[in-house]
Amino acid sequence: MAKRVVGIDLGTTNCAMSWHDLNDALGEVVPIPQLTAPGIVEERPLLPSFLYLAKEDEFPAGALDTPWEKKATYAAGEFARGHGAKVPTRLIASAKSWLSHTGVDRTAALLPWQAPAEVSRLSPVDASSRYLMHLAGAWKASQNTALDSEDIILTVPASFDAAARELTMKAASQAGLHNVTLLEEPQAALYAWLEKSGDRFRKQVNVGDVILVVDVGGGTTDFSLIAVTEQDGALQLTRLAVGDHILLGGDNMDLTLAHHLAQEKNLDPWQFTALTHGCREAKERLFASSRLTKVPISIPGRGSALLGSTIKVELNREDVTRILVDGFMPEVPVTGLPQTARRAGLTQLGLPYAQDPGITRHLAAFLTRQSRIAEGRAFVHPTAILFNGGVLKASALRERVVAVVNDWLANDSGAPVKELAGADLDHAVARGAAYYGWVRHGHGIRIRGGTARSYYVGVESAMPAVPGFVPPVKALCVAPFGMEEGTQADIPPQEFALVVGEPTVFRFFASSVRREDRVGDMIDDVARNDELEEVAPIETALNGEPGKLVPVNLQAAVTEVGTLELRCLEKGGPGRWMLEMNVRSREE
Amino acid sequence: MAQQIGFWDRLKLGWRVIVSAAFAAEITEALEQLERARSKRAEPPERLHASGLVLLAALQREGRLVDFLQQDAAGFSDEEIGAAARIVHGGCRKALRQFFEIKPATDGAEGSTITVAAGFDAQRIRLTGNVSGQPPFKGTLRHHGWIATEIRMPAISEALDPRVISPAEVELA
């Protein structure tokens, strides 16, 4: 049988899986069997990324079993989401956002965040690995081969830093998946567009075009810029820049509508969830048909009496326009940066949700922040725009983004953008990932880009100790922006000495805007530089005679699968040590 | 405990001994068929009709259909019935589409004149009105009918009692 590549979209709110044949360029989305009620397994095109950790004896024995897992004590997918809404303390949601949360120990059993003591919690890595195990089971059930015997392309948000990518690989290997390569989601969306367009894509984009990918998922928003360039007469795609991880998406929109409609209604939490679902459907219907002016939503009571206990509300077009289009996609100038209300004092640990719901403001910040590729203009001028994510099925939202971007361009004497007609927005990432697997075997056009960030290790300045004064930390560039997969960089000799027999810890930084730094460049005073963000610390422990100092050189490598590795090489000796990212809680 | 040889087995054994092998095989097959039919009849109705109960449970879960039908609608206003009907309609429609692909049984718009050829499928097409003479018939399509073109019944766990259409819900404080 022909070898295939499998594309997996491990989403914040939904997972999808698709395959692509390596011989005859065919592909298909794989339906995913999942529990829809206790004891009932049905196929669905998506797997909702929800995990319900059942209490012992909460369900009859075998009720949570899937064809590939017996005596299951948890459920993933549709039933987990539905039942979990009634038992929120046992529900894990948004595990993926926790994977990129630097404020917590991401390998510690944290989730569900609000669970009672008796629940055996899972780490964000474990939870992600459960979804992958589910997908592996679903693959086996429908394709009769082991998922691990195929090449797997797993997508991650472009905004995932080196540590979050590493953790995603760890989740895959925990799920028994080893032939895994990572791909950024906006790139996957562009690959899906390339697959759909076929040879016609050359008519739609030209050399010099800059494609802005706007990806609004259920829980996150992600931006990327991809340039169309030419080399030796052939078109090339190069990823220029990626944005920050923004925890803001379609779920926020549905919640906002529900809060609006719930005013002056006495709803219990379960009814509120029902209202949120109702808002999502009503919103989709209003966006789909411009003739509708309002859509009624009925919320059932919880008892068996349906008549007389049903609460009726209406979602009308003005509300949707005002709350969603104006609220989430406000018409702002390109200088209108997101508000980051600094929460004073004690902040409850939890996901760092975006505080400004204005997606266009986040977009403005992204385009102006990338001033280094703006060619002297106030912000980067995109020439084309590709949308991705289920939320953007709504043409009203897409049109607003295009209108706002065109407004910015017009004020900066730029030409308007063209919208690239996207594919099936629910499955584009999975399909594009599978197509990328095919591209990796030498077909079609490949997006080049390498690392989306430059990486630095922190070096403490040598200066005499002054009480009450923290010596400034300098940052040494170890991996430049755009370092390609399968390459490595030797860092010019520096005076590094590792102490043998005790752990050595480096602070580790990244920048998504400093494209000009070369390996070995030193940046003064990290604390005063807002272009650098601290990633997880990296550490290593060298065996040997305690207390001895070993002079070393640093070396960085980007692996074929898309993760970053840092090594210490002993100067004039055979010693070689890996530096590992410590994703446990960052010490401030 | 000594193993007992059942009545049918003894009978089969007897047949094998006294008649030719070929004839014995034929008889054995007939007896086994009889036994399969008996055991099927012995299956409790909820197992025999499990998929029907699962469908009912899905219509209740998604669209509260059983709640709706079990309640006496007499004392409620059209407004109240309408609000509840939206839940039933929206949910049951979703469930129906998950289980079946449903298409009209005939082509053509309702109200138009269609021809029913000789040898027509009498299950898919029902003649009404002045039913006489020989086909082809000409008539007005009153209802286009429905056909389930795809059936996707879910796998049902043996561990569960399909009679439970909806469990009682007890909320712990």
C-alpha cells in the first residue's frame, strides 16, 4: 500500500485529521469516532479538544470505552464537552493554551485548573497527548494501520516559542507517535490554499506580494506574514514574521453575546452554557443570511417539563454587528495599539487571556511592530490576505478586517489588499498539513522561513556586587531569525565555563522582531529591551569532578522536525552536553 | 458437575449415527437455523430493538423530544409551545441528520404532473385518487416522499441498558 502523510490539527477547541497520498496526490479528511453519550460512539468530522475525567462509578462500567480503549476512565470529544459543561471541575479545556503559558510548570499535573483534590489531574502535556492518542485510535479504527507507521505533520501556532514546540513533541511521543514534524498553522492554511488553487495560484499572487494570514480559531488568534519572492526564475514563498500568542477567539464572541442576552434573565450555569451554544448557532445563521434580521433562541429548563419552562430570547442583527463586528474588529487607526490594563497586585494564576478584545488592534500592533520589514513605511504593507479559522466563515467579519486594513493602507499611500479565497475553514489546517507532507517529498512549492524568532541566552555582566542593585543581564544571540530546519550554528568563542557536578542554568530569551542579529551578537541589558521576551530557562548538569570548571562553546541547531536544540561542546575536548529547556515555573 | 448433552445435540448425534452423512448435514443445518431463530426470539426486546431506543435517546438528548411528547400541551399558549418547539425542531433536526441522509423518494416538484411508468416501485410510489387502467399513469405529485439513502447508526456498548432514554440528573451542591 502506498505511503501516506497524515496532517493533524491539534487545536485549542477542536482537533482534525487528514491524510495525503504520496503517489497520486489525493487526500481526505478522516472522520473521528468519539463518545457522544455514555456507551454511544459516533463519527464526527472534528474532535472537540475537551477531556472529561470521570469520577469512579460515575458511569456504568464500559460506558466510556472506545473501540480502541477499554476500561476508560475519561472521555474526549463531544460527550466530554457536553457533560463537562455540567461538571466544570472535571473538565479540561484549552490544554493547548496552557502548553504555551510560561507562568506555570507545564509538565506538572495542573488540569483541570479548578478540580477538587480527589481528581487526579493531568499536565498540559498529558492532556495534549490524550487527544493525540484518541486520534491514533481513530486512525487505526478507520484505516487499519498504526498511525505511527505513517509520516505525521503536527501543526502548532506560529506564535509557539521553542519551549512550547518542544512540549508538543513530548506530547506526541507520549502518545506513541514518533515520525512527527511540526508545521506552523498559518503556513498550513496557506498550503491548503495552494492545494486548492493548484496551478492557478500563480495567477493570484505575484513576486513582491506579501500575504497576511489571519487565523482566528475558537480560542486563539494568530498572524503571519508570508512573502512571494523569486529565486532562479521560480516562485518562492518565505515566511517573514509571526505574531504573539493571543488568547482571543470565537469562543469569546459567543460568550460576549450570551452575557448580553442573559442580562435581566435568571439563568443557572447550565442554561447559560445552552445560551452560549444558542448564540453561536444564531450568530452563524445571521452571518450566513443577510435577509434575517433576528434569530430566536430558546433555552430549555432543566426539568422534564419543556412547555412553560422554556426561556425565549432573540439575537438581532444590530447586536451582532455592534458586539461582534464593532467590538472584536473595531475600526481603529494603525496606531491604535491594544490596551494592556496592568492588573495590580495579586493576579489569579490562570491563562493569560488577551485583555483587549479588539482583534484589529492586535493586528495593528503586529504590523507596526515588524517595522524592520516595513521598508521605511509606518507599518508592513500586506498585498494579499488569507483567512483561516471557523470564526471567519462569517463574511461580515472578513469584510471588516479587509476594510480596516485597506483603510490603514490608504492612509499610508498603499494599494488595497486582495482576499485569497480560502478553503474549508474547519479543516484547512489539517488538510494543509497533510499536503505539506507531500510537498516535503519534493512536490509543489514549499514555504521557507526557518525559525520565526531569534534566540538568546542570558549572560550576567561581570561587575562588582553593589547591595540592592541587580547586575544587568546581557543576551547572547545563539540562533538567528530564520534559521532553517536541519542547520546548526556555532557560536563564536565566548568565555563560558560550566561548573561540573551541579546544574547550570541559563536564562533564555526570544525575539520575534530582531531579524538582524547574527550568532554571537550581544545585546546589553535585557531588562530594558522590550523586543526580547523570556522563554523557559535552559539547564544542564555535567557529570564529573564537582567544582571543576570546564570551558565550553555553545552550539545551536534547528532539528529537521522543527525544534531547537542547544548544546555545550567542551573546548579542546570530547565533552558534549545538551541544554534542556526547563518549562517549570519561571522564577521572577 | 457432569456435562449435560442438550436435547438438540442428542437428536443431532442420533441422526448422524443412523443416516447418511449428507442427509445428516442437511438436517443439522435445519435444526441449527431453528435454534438461531429461537435464541433471537429469546433476546430481550431492548436488545433486539436497541438501535430504535438509541435513536429515541438521541432525539431526547439533542431535542428533548420525549419531554415534549410526554407533557400535556393543552394548557399552554401557542407562544409557549412555539418556544419549546424551536428546541425540539433544532435538536431533533441535528440528530436526524447525524443518523440518516434523507432525500425525496421521487424527482419533481410537488404539484407538478409526473408519469409513473410500468413496473414502478410500489413501495416508493403510492397511487391515490382514481386508481384504474394500465400504466404508464399520469398524475399530480402531492408529496415527494422521503428515503433514507444513508444510515449511520452508532455503535452501542453492550454494557449499557438501552431502555434508559435519559438518566435522572442529580446536581450535587
